[in-house]
Amino acid sequence: MEEKVNPEKTNSLKHILFGSLIGTTIEFFDFYIYANAAVLVFPQLFFPGADKTMATLQSLATFSIAFLSRPLGSAFFGHYGDKIGRKFTLVAALLTMGISTVAIGFLPSYASIGIVAPLLLMLCRFGQGVGLGGEWGGAVLLAIENAPPNKRAWYGMFPQLGAPIGLLLSGGTFLLLTDSMSNEDFMDYGWRIPFIASSLLVLVGFYIRTKISETPSFENSKTAHEEVNIPFVTVFKSYKNQLIFGTLAAITTFLVFYLMTVFMLNWNTKSLGFSNREALLIQLFSVLFFAIFIPISALAADKIGRRKMLIYTTIAIAVFGFSFPFFLNSGSTFLITFFVCLGMSLMGFIYGPVGTFLSELFPTNVRYTGASLTFNMAGILGAAFAPMIAIKLADKFGIASVGFYLTIAACISLFALLVISKDEHKF
């Protein structure tokens, strides 16, 4: 059943697309500068005294905290997003993420205040997760709840584009800093610059978000008095199948991304001997493929269906998992670069329609909560500990085991996609 649209409440196309894109770009920029720092900086500054591998694992453990806190952000911001509106909630989530990120830029190191330093780092990372847990769902809903029925995946891909743009900005910033200053200066204060500078992006995003009206879908639902008392409880009570199988369907999305970024950044610098600059260049080049295939996959998903698009891409990722030893044991810079670009291309194909697909699993009155919880619970299963697991697997069983890890996850996602009814993900 299609929702009625009140033209007087309709946002302009410019505000819809830019408003959904700018917020996720900022959020993912903040999220990814932490990912880069967790590999390149934090092991030395916040976890000294351990060997390199252990320091990196401890640093990546703080990286995982944000994924564990994201469902809390989904439940909290989702509650208010479904009860009082998308606009206010999006602004609040953006500020939560921004304040947490800027605070990291001012943290003293372990050498200055001892064990308190990593504890404060963990607290800020927790705040990042809470903010992103509320941001993503609202941004996607801003786009698709204003979209024509035959263009929902196309509109829904704009907030998804924030991921590669944020990654390009964060990786490019780190590359610029490492190229323009000595390693000593970078480790002393240079790494703080992107964290503090993100405050400027937050101000831009805050301004844009204040110009956005509520979505027609939410306004119609509110007019019809369809709101529920506690959306979180309603999702678990009435939509648990959508929550469970939607979560499993999305875990491969997270796993393939964090294997191609955080794990490969660590693998290239620690195991293959690439410099930080070389590893960042490979990553930044591969992100272009990620960005290119997001709109292509969205167009295809509007033609053949979101579910089918995810099924076909998940099968391709399962096959891709078997290629890890061929490329990563080759010793060839070209083949390793090609491998990361191929992985990020598949990421673009799966990431473009996944936001629309998950949102369509839930009705308007619990959609913010349901879509956000599903996406962020998938983040826990698919990404929270993925870099650490992959590093351990590669160290103990070889790089082929990391590929098998991805293939197994893809098979789980494929099963979930096949189980979900074709008729469940409709508005």
C-alpha cells in the first residue's frame, strides 16, 4: 500500500539529497579517521609496552566499542525519530558524533596520564558509536520517505555515498598530513588535526539539517495516529523475523568493507612491508570503485528489485573469498591493488541498495528504530571484531582462512536473503 504524500510538506530535491548525504559523509569521515588512527597512531600513543601485534589488537578493540554502542544509539534515537520526528533526531545524532570525535583530538596520550588515556579514548569511541547508530537510519529515511516508489533505491543510495566520500576525505587527510610533516610531528600533534577539524564539517551539517522538513511518510503516519508507545519493544515483538534475517542479510556488507579497509591497511603495512603512504594510496584508489558502483547498483536495484540485487552480489562475494591467497600471496603490488579494488567494487554493489532494503522491512511507525537496529546489529556481527579476527586467522592459519571467513559470512547472508519473503520489504 503506497503512502499518501502531502505536497505542502514535501522537501525540495536539493534538501533531500544533500541533507541525507552531508550528514552521513560527516559521520563516516569521523568514523574512518578513527579507523586509520587505530592502525597507524593509537597503538604507539595509547597502548605502549606491548609488542606491535598486541598493541594493534588492543587499539582495534577500542575500534570495536563503537559497533557495540551503535544499537544503543539506534534504540535511543530511533525511539525519538519514530515518536517526534526525523529532523530533530538527525540533528541530535550528528552533534553526538561530532562532539565525541572532536574530543578525541584533545586527548592526552598514555605517556601523559597513564591508563586514563585509553579509558577516555574508549569513552569517546562509545559516543561515536551512539551518534552513528542514530544518524544512519534517519539519513536513509530522509531520502527514501521522500522518494517516488520506483526510485527508492536511487534516493536511498545518496546517504550511502557518504561512506566512500567520508573515507576519501579521511584517508586523503591522513595522506596529506603524513606527506607534509615528519613522522615525529605527525605522531606528536598532526594526527589530532582531522579530529579537531571535523567540527567545521559538523557545523555545515547542522545548518543543512535545520533546513529540512519532516518526511511525508512520517507526517502521514502521525496524522493517522499510527505511532506506538515504545518502538523498540514493538520491533522485537512484532517484527522479530525482519530484525533477525535483516541483520544476517547485512553482515557481509560490513565484513567485506572492514576486510578491504582496516584489515588490508594493517596487512599491507605490517605483513607486506608497504609504507603508510603506499597503503593509504591503495585504499584511496580502491574507494573510487566503491563510490562508482553505489549509484550503478541502486539503478539496477530499482529495475530488478533490492532483494535480487543483494542476492546476486552476495553470491559474488562468496566466490571472491576464495581469491585471497592468489592475490595476497602474489607479492605483486598490481595484483594486491586489483584485489582491493575488486573487493571495494563488490562493496559498492551491495552497499547501494542495502539501506533501502532494510528500511522497507518495517512500517513507518517503527521504521527508524527497526532499520537502524538491523543495520547496526549487523555491524556488531560483521565488523565489530572482524579486523581482530582476520588478523588472528591470518597469523595462525594463513591468508586463505580470512577469505574463508568472508565466504562463510556470505553464505549466512545469502540464506537470510532467501528466507526473507519477497512481500515483506514493501511500504
